[in-house]
Amino acid sequence: LSDPSTGKSTVVQGLDAVPADTRPTTHEVNIVHLAWDVMVGLGTLLFLLAVWYAASWIFRRRMPQSRLFLWAASAAGVLAVVTMEAGWIVTEVGRQPWIVYEKMRVEDAATANHGVVITFFAVCVLYVGLAIALVMVLRAMSRRFRRGGGFTDVDAPYGPSAPLDEATDAKATDEKAPDEKAPVP
Amino acid sequence: MSTTIAIVLLLAVTAYVIFGGADFGAGLWDLVAGGPQTGERPRAVIEHGIGPVWEANHVWLIFIFVITWTAFPEGFAAITLTMFVPLTLAALGIVFRGAGFAFRKAVVRTKYKRWFGGAFALSSLLVPFCFGAIAGGIASEQIPAGGKAGDPVSSWLNPTSIVVGVLGVILVAHLAAVYLVRVAHREGDLEMVSYFRVRALGSGLLVVVVGVIGAFILHAKASYFFDGLTSRAAPLLVLAVLAGAASLTLLWWGALRGGRLAAAVAVAALVFTGMVAQWPYMLPQTLKYSEAAAPNGTLITILVATGLAAALVLPGFALLYVLDQRDLLEEEGVADIGDELPPAYVDESN
């Protein structure tokens, strides 16, 4: 291997260059490997999805019409989070056993206090509770919204700022797709 | 160099107490405002008063943490190691508070408003107490240095911590009441003006009472801090007392604007007093600021970064506060159809 900017060859370090007590375990290596594959694989697929949309927009002036694209687009939100989490696993497991490379090990940096487990569970409970409350509040807002008659005002949050009937059309069909008109609520 | 950073830290703590502290105090008045009927108008004033600024004010807390752990890592490690219980409680309280405040606006039924309002108000009580208790624990020398943890309970539940925690709660409540007088005045709600003025005067007198009790406890339990209080920090303490007296007098006379300024000066002077009283120690008689400080290169970098951040952030803050004071900000959130439904529907669960 050589660095194109200098032309000098790079020395590839083998695992035997690392002292045995600072090597990651096989288990950790496997986790990093898998997480890396997930991160790069999903990241590439998400990128290709964007390319698909861009190509369709450039050549046909409309979003892709296929069902596959819609499924992929719906999944993209969750997959983006999965990709991000996989990336975190790569960094955090990949750094083991160091918290600061060659300066400080994770076990030396960790607090000596015993209550950390309690904190961990308290934070988990708090955020699960917040997530449940958030979903319930959003659902209640949506119910009230529909019971109140849906869009009564063009000034809906993040909604299109067009007159009512046009706005409903535009919302239901998004881009120029006249044959996919959704039923008006 | 470490002195300069310590002053930056002091200014940040002062800003957090004056601006953020008042938000916690407002939550306290929300807690004691009474049932849904009697409490409706004070709560509306509170919501209106802190709605536009309460998230922005937490910038100061984050700034304080970042400065402490980058500039004084030894001190930060010692404080967090010993004080992790109140720090965790404060962190959970801040999350609860924000969520409760935000969700309360989004629900219409009284039952749910009560739940979320309760979360908001109770954590408004918890957080200033925890921060005060930490300050009291530091002043009364409960925190060992050098990577050893102090007692996780008695380090922040001892007489000094408790009295400083209680003082913190009452102080922010007083500050909030003084500000809310002004908010109510701006809204032209004269009844609420006198409502909060009574509370501002009452809590101001309570600050004096708790302060005097605190002085005795500090004398007994925090000798280095108390010595500082009567020597190094004495002029600042006098300033705090004078400004506090001026604030209460002006409020009594109905000079709301001057009263608010004097109250802020009094509280700022009190924060300065606390820090100067234990100078040059970050942890009295254990760790000096100069000993806890990071290497000079780090400190210079932090100073430059602080200058840049100030240049970027302070104009935004100034604009936010000016717009808020002139009532030019929209209410948080979006008007909701549910808000206009008849009360019969809203209260169907009760």
C-alpha cells in the first residue's frame, strides 16, 4: 500500500504489534465487524435510495411511482436510525479497551461509585415513560384535530400555505401524481 | 490564567441563577397556585412569563459544566464523584420539568394538565434544592480531592447543604415572583400584579430569615467559608443586602422596574459573595482553583472559545430578551383546534 500524496509505502500493522493485554476480545471484534457491515451496507442503500429519487426527478420531473420505492422510503426513517446506532457501536466497541487511546483504559476512567446501575435504570425508565407520554399526547392531539374537523385553517403546522381545497389535494398526492389522488378526509 | 477562567465561571453561574433560576422559581409558584380554578390566572402569567425563554436559559448550565470539566478537571472529577446523587436528581428533574411544561400545553383535560403540571412544578423545586445542596456541600468541605469519593448521602444532606438548598429554592422563588410582577404588569393584569407582589415581598423576607439561620450554620460547619464571608467577601455581602433591601422597598412602593433590577443585582452579588468567600479554593481547604486548573494551553483555548461563543451567542440572547420584554414573541407551539372546544367536552373525564 502506498500513500498517493507522498508515494511512500504504508506499513500495515498486524495484531501482533499490539500487546496481548490491550487487544480486543474475539467477541468484541465480531460485534464491530457486524456493526460496521450494517452501517456501511444500510448507509449505501440509503444513499442509493436518494440517487433513485434524484434520477427520477431529473429525468421524469416526478418522484418514483413504484410501490417498492414507497416501501423503501417509509423504511428509510427507521433504517437511518439503525445505521446511526450501528455507527455508535462501531466507535464504542471498537475503542475497547481504551477510552483515550494508549493513555487511559475504560475501567480506569469509570466512576468508582456503586450507584451507577441505579442511574442507568432511572434514566431508562424516565425515557421510556417520556416516549409513551409523547406518543399518547400526539395521538390525543391528532384525535382532537380530527374531531375538530381536520384542516379548518390553511395555517396548519408545516402544512402547505395554499387555499383549503388545493392544500388538501397537494397534501394527499404530494408531488405531481394526478392519478394517485387520496380520498379527502 | 486560572483566575480569569474562574471569573468566567463565576459570571456563567451568576447568569444561570439570575435567568435560569427564575424559571425554576416560576415553577414553584405554579405548584402553590392552587386548584384549576384559582390557579388558572397565575399559571397563565407564569406560562406567558417563562414560555419564550426557559429553554434558552439552560445554555448557561451547559456552559458551566463544559468550563468546569475542561478548565478545572480535578475539581470537576471530585465534585461529580462525590455529588453524583444530587447531580443525577437535578438532571432527571430538568428533563421532567421540560417534558412536563411542554406536554401540559399539549393536553386539554384537567387530569392530564395536573399530572404534567405536577411534574413541572415538583422538579422546579427539586433542581434548585439539589444545586444549592451541592454548593453547601462544597462550602462545608464535604468533598475530598484526589479521586476519592465522599459520602454519597451526608455530603449533600447535612445542615449546611440543606440550609443552602432551601435558601436556593426561596431565592429563585423570590426572583421569579419579582419578574412575574413585571410580566403581569405588562399584560395589564392588576390583580396578578398585586398577587405576585405580595409573594415577592413575602419570599424576600423569607430569604432574610433563612439567610440569618444559614449564617449561624455556616459559622459552625463551614469555618473557612464563614471567615471569607466576614473578610474577603464582606463588601459583596453588604452590596447584596443593600440591593435586596432596595428591591423590597421599591416593590413596596410599586416601582416595579427598579425593584426587578435591584433584585437581580442582589442575587448576583450573593452568588459573587459565595464564590469570593471560598477564594482561592474551589473546594475549601482542599483544592485551589490554580491546582485544579488544566495546563495553560487548554485554558487559553477555552478563553478564546469563550470569547467566540460570547460574540456569537450574546447578541442572540440580547435580542431574545428584548423581544420578550417588548412582547413581540409568539406563544410557543401552534394554536390548536382543541383549545377552542367548549368546556363541556374538555372536562368530560372529570
